[in-house]
Amino acid sequence: MTEPRFDEVQCLSPTGLHTVRWTEWGEPDNPCVLLCVHGLTRVGRDFDRLARELAPQYRVVCPDVVGRGRSDWLRDPMAYGLPQYVSDMVTLVARLRAGTLHYVGTSMGGLIGMSFAGLEGSPIARLVINDVGPRLNAEALARIGAYVGQAVRFADLEQAVAYVRSVSAPFGLRGDEWREITETVIRPDGDGFKLHYDPRIAEPFKAIAPKAAQAGEALLWQLYDAIRCPTLLTRGEQSDLVSRATAEEMASRGPRARLVEFPGIGHAPMFFDPAQIAVVRDFLLEG
């Protein structure tokens, strides 16, 4: 089955209900589920190429995290954070009734996966963390914070492609791949286009004080160390978000993640390249 399906589930936040929507590939009754979760300002359609490759083996489910894509926006912007995102993924997984659950998460999606897999009794059996870790470089967070939540509007698709390419240059994509990842993150706005996400996701991101950041890092290391499933850490060799030292520490503690670096890539590998897809596929299917 090469065409995607679309579905949704109702989730709960402290201020009420919201809907999380997802794209799904593969046989709908396959008990082997692969959950793929995107980065801060991206969408589930980022995983289309990976999903098509793995659809013969999995029911591949790629949600738009709340506040992004086709999913609802939260009433309280300060609820945009890992506790809400993990809660939504738990609700989604309960809806899917997976026999076996594997997980791939890029950047923010990797933090969600790390937090989910570190919970006692987590159903995640194999985990791929893509270019993120418990310790994040402040300079990269500042770079991302400079564009997240900006009220940008585009006169046409070409202008949108140029913008996405400028803020996402470290992805290392080529040619029409930039258009592909742009078309999924814009929506019509009168005679032009705007970005797909709630600009208020920037509010909690920018409100993190140094002490809170230190406490958050300590909690993430605690969750990481509690992970018991086989774990793969993929990293762009030129990543400015997760350092090589942090990646090596992740390879030596907790689940002792297997580390694979992709040359010529920054933050974050997008799993468009066949060689990148092969690394993920081989790891997931070896178990």
C-alpha cells in the first residue's frame, strides 16, 4: 500500500480537548507499528520517504504534534512542551493498539521519544533518536529561537522555498527536496502562504530560564538512563545542537545508544538519502 491514509485522535490538556492528526502508511491491521515524530517546526510528512520504504514491514504512523500541521492548536501556549507531547503520544499509541511499537524521533521528536521510552512500562521496543540529546548547545537553541514564531508570509511558493532553505540549510538537502519539505509546512493565506504552525509555540521555548534549563537537562538524562530498549542515535556530523561529546556520552551510558554520524549534514538529518534510510531500516528490522 503506497498511498497514505489520514486519521485523528482526541487528546486532553489542562485547558480542554484537542485533536492530533496523523498520516499513516502500510497495512492498517499490521500489529507492528512504527511511530515517527518530527522536529519543532516541522510536520509528520517529513517522514514520507522513510515511511514508504518501511511500509511493507510496518504500519507507519506520522503525527503532526499538537500546534503543527493539521493538528489543533492549544488554548494555553505555555502547555507546548514535553509533558503535553508525551501525553498525546501515549493517547495515540493506546488508540493504535500496537502489538510491537518502534519509534523514530527527529530533534523535538527525539526528546519526546526519549521521555516516552524512559518511563517505566514504556511499550517502545526499539528507539531511534535523531540528532538530539539531553544536553543541547545554547548557540543552536539561540539560532532556532531567532526564527521560531516569527510572523512570516510568502507571496508565492518560490519565496516560501527560499525561506525554508535559509532557516533549514543544515538539513543538507538538494534540488527539489527543498520544495518537497516546503509544500508540507505552508498553508494558503489569501493570495499567498503562511507557515503551518501556531506561532505561540515560541513562547515556552523562549521563556526557559537558566535554572529551569539545568533542571530539564538533569531530568532528560534521568529518563535517558532509564531507557531499556535497543537505541540508535543518528547525528549530523556538523550538528550544532548535539555535540560529539554528548553523543559519545549517550553511547556510553543508559541504553548505550549505537552512534551513527552522517557526513556533510548539520541539524538534522532528514532521512531523504537512501543511505540514511538504510541505517534506520537495518537497525529497526534487526530486532
